[in-house]
Amino acid sequence: MNPTTPNQPPRSWAKLGWITVLLIAMAAAVGQAFGRFGYGVLLPAVRDDLGISNTLAGLVGAANVGAYLLGTLVVAWATSRYLLINVMRVGLAFATFGLLIASLAGSPWVLAAGLFVAGIGGAFLWIPAPVIAADALPAHRRPLAVGMMSSGIGVGVMFVSILSGILRPIEGDSAWSSVYEIQFFIGVGVLVAVLLLVRHQQAAPSGGAGFGGFTALQRMPGWLPHIIAYSTFGFMYLLILGFLTTRLEDDSIWSSVDAAFAFTLVGFTMILGGPTFVTIAQRIGVRLTLALAFALWPIFVGVILTGYELPVLAACVGIGFLFGAIPTLMTLYVVENTTAQDYGPSFAAATLAFGIAQTISPPIGGFIADLTGSFTFVFLLAAFMSIIGLFAALRLPRHDAQ
């Protein structure tokens, strides 16, 4: 096993380590929470304002995750030839531009175009971001830096939920475009700060990662169960995150404000999920911690299906922890089990499998909802998929963190 060698920053930049981690976490919020996950909380408003079906709304969401899939292919090539910091900068610029297009959209097709651009940016940003953040801190703080990436996404999701909850009662269903507009201006501010302040020391890439990064990935121990678990999560989490507010409003007859509050709880606990489960992983290993997270998933999903307010809110807290935990643990596994040269292409290849699952998840979920007239079977499917993820996690090497 060849763990990634930390690229320690020069002493003049060492004092900016935590600032770097914070800015990258904010960039992750722009690329992931704003550019990707925010659509889930805005979906009921988008659907009703544009007068589209759940199936078409799912296809709009699929444009985003499909772009993320395409982006990972390009990133696998780019990270083996260009510096990670430059790839991340391009991603943040694309994500911000995608938010601008979404804010100006007057049809589902223009909105899909904006989400497509944001999805490309999300892939370019997310894949290099964890190791850049990790390298900004001393070696013993690297797992915490990776955990803070999910915290940034959680803050972003919480912000979208709160903003939607405030604006929708005032502006009606059309408030979703105002949310995207505000997110765009925040993205511009973060982009400027990242360009001015974030640096990363890295040797020049030398290629040799293979198509889509899979040659590099296969040099990582436990690569096959890792991508099975990661792709399973990619499929199951969007069935919940993408349709949670719609499920609560349509099936459980919650108000838009109450549903937005439930989504806000998910976002808030995402902030805590990554660091919390990283701490657990440092004690019992990534393998068992991942298995624990997958095992808890169907329990929380089952509680949400009851529709009862207090149990559902409690389950949203639990789901939020898992939303933050599972991708963080997946990322940490790659950071700790690849070389510096292989990290970018390996994580891109793993994310490619994750992206394929994401691409097919929203339209399948929307189709099942239209076919059955509720989101019950959509959520049951998400619970079932977690069992597959559990068995895949248990197939990881037992001493993965050493």
C-alpha cells in the first residue's frame, strides 16, 4: 500500500492552511450544494412554476448528474496532465457560470443547460478539492480537512433550504430563479477569493493513468468494492435528496415551509457528518465505519416514510449525518490508499462509476413516482440499495487506513 504523500506547503503559506481549507469548503458548497444538490429542495417550486411532470423534472436533474459523469471522464485525463489547483479553478468558474444560466432560465431546457454546465464544474472542482485541502494542513490533520469538504456542502444545502423557505412564501413558485441568482453572486465572491488566496504545491503530472483513470484506480487496494459501494451511494442518495421535499409535500401533505425546514436539518447535519464519521474511522477504520453508515440508512429512510413530523425530522438529522459521512469516507479511502500521482485519476475513475449511478437515478425515481402516484417505492428502492452498499463496504481490505 502506498499512501498519498502529503505535499506540505511552504512555510509562508502554512499560516493560511485553515483559510485554504475554509475557502475550498466554500467552493465545494458552490459546486455541489448550489450547483447540484440545491435542485432537490427547489424541485417542487420548479415543477409547479414551469408546469412539468415529475419525470421531466427528474430528467432536468439528470442533465446535471450526466454532466458530472462527462466531467469525470475529462478530469481523469486532465488531472494526469495538469496541476490539480488549475483543474479546481476551472471547475469553480464553470459551476458559477452554470448558476447564472439557471437564474435566467424560463424553460426546463434552459434550466437543464445551466445545471449541465454546473455539473461539469462540479466534477472539475470536487475531484481535486479534497487532496488540495488535505495538503494545506499537517499530516495528522489531513482526514479532518477531507471531512470539512462535506461540511461546506452541508452549509450550502442548509443555506439553499433556508433561502427557499424565506423567498417561496413571498414570491411564490417562481422564487427558485431568485435563489439561483443569489447563489451566482456568492459563487463569484468565492471564485475571486480562491483565485487570490488558494495555492497548492504539486509535482508536474506525468500521465499514465489509462482511460478514464482506471489503470491508476486498479493500483489502489480494494478498488472494486470501493467503486461498487460508491456507485451504490450515487444511486440511492439522489432518490432521497432529490425527492425529499417533494415526498413530504405531495405524500405527507407537509407545507412548503415545513418541508424546507426538514431539508434544512439535512443540510445542517451534513456539516457534522463528515468530521464525526472521520473521527470514528480513525478509531475503527474506514471499512467498518462505511458499513455502519450503510446499515443506518434504511432505518432512517423507513422513519421518513411514516410521515409523522417529529420522527421524520429526527430521521432527517440522521440522514444528514450519513449524507456528509459516506462520500467523505469514500474520498478519504482514496486519499489514504493512492500515491500522489495516482490520486486525481483514481478518484476521477471512482467518481465516474458514481456519476453513472447518479445519472440514471433521478429519471428512474421520477418515473416510479409518476407510475405509482407517490414516492413510497422510490424511497424503498433507496433503502434496498443501501444493503448492497453495506456488503460492498465489508469487502474492503481490513487494514485500509494503515
